[in-house]
Amino acid sequence: MEVDNLSNRLRNIKRSYKSTENKALKGRLFSENKNIFKRVNEIYKIAELLNKNNTEKINFSNLLVEITKRTLNENKFESNLFFL
């Protein structure tokens, strides 16, 4: 699933960002992190729209909302790593 791949990439970016001293690489990692965060946010909004139109309690769009919400919250919580 795309969200899982994006979530893993966000974790790898944070790990790389903390371990490098190269300013150019840090800039690219910061930019990539921002772009991936935007994509996950787009997926979250689409999943919410799909979920509003669905009456079933358990469905794919509901699962997608939960997964993207967790990824977004994890990224917001750890975003201060980029400003150390």
C-alpha cells in the first residue's frame, strides 16, 4: 500500500537526517519529507471523503483514514527533529 511505503520513507528520512552532517543532503531530505507529508495528507482527505459516503462501520476507506491519520500524527510529533 502506498501509505505504508510513504510512512517507511518518512522514518528513513528522519534517521538519515539525524545521522548526516551534509547540509545539501539535509536540505534534500527536508524537502522530500515535506512532499511526502503533503501526499499522505492528500490521501487522508480523499479517504475521509470516501468514508463519509459509506455507511458500513468497517471498510477500506475507514482503514485508510486510520493509517494515514497515524502517519500524519507521527510525522507532526517528530517534525521538531528537523529544527534541532
